[in-house]
Amino acid sequence: MTNIMRQRAITGLKQGDTFVYQRTFTQEETLDFGDLTRDYNPVHYDGRWTGAKGFKGLICHGLLVGSMVCEFGGQVGWLASGMNFKFIRPVYFQDTIQCRVTITRISNEGRAEAEAVFTNQDGQEVGKAHMTGRLPMEKEKQVLAAMVTEGDPTNKLSDAAYPLIQDLLAQDR
């Protein structure tokens, strides 16, 4: 089945389009992220440190949580040119974070802006992001359509990963 975010990119994204998805963050992911980025801040690894900082436990890397915007970008073929994050509250291991990305501006040349809001399972906003980039133009949409026709073998996400998006899009169109 065609991924709904990919299909939307092929048919054409528009200002106001909103995509919502979520994931639960684990300690293993945070350890892996720390190894990839070489960020060994004790706030992610040592309970004594987090206690001294006033947190209730070890926290995920902010950029790991912020990287949720990459899921949107990767699915629609957004070529990022800028990202600005604001981290509001800590995200703890096993927190489920919802990411709501809304396209706020699209120029005729495919330059675009979007806002992302990150909310935890308690409905608390934990972060925000402003993104700039370039959306797929006609030639790129044709390539994306061909990839989907071929079964999109390099894409590991299916429509099943996006029940929240399906609900929003049904209301939108």
C-alpha cells in the first residue's frame, strides 16, 4: 500500500497541510544517538546529574526528539535548508511524543516553510521547530511516483505507520 505522506507529495503539497505521527523513545535509542553524535552529556547517562539538575530521571537527547521532523522530510522529499528548535520540557525514556508538522508557506519555486510542535503523552508541549526547505518539483514528483510504483523498496514506512495523518487528511480533503 502506498505511504500516505509519499502519495501526498506526489499529488502536491499545499500550505496548511498537516501531518501528525508519533513514536516512543527508548534508552537504547538515546545511547545509540549519543554514540552517533558523540554527545555524552551526563543528563542522558547519570542519575546523579539529572537529580542535581532537578529532572525526575535520565532524558533523551533534544535533537533525537527533534529528529522526528526528518520522518516528515524523508517521506515527502523535503530538502531541508534550515531548522530552528526550541526545547521546552525534557523527554524521558518511554515517553511517547506526537509530532505535528504544518506547512506554513510554499513559493512558486517550491521553497517552503513548516512548523513542528512536539507534545508528550500528557498533552504537554515539549518542543517546537521551524523548518525551511525545498519541496519536490514536477520532475522529482515523477521520480517519487516511479519509486512508489516499484514498491518503494528503500522506504520502511507504510500507511499503517500513519493513522493520525489519515484522520486529518480525511477531514481536510
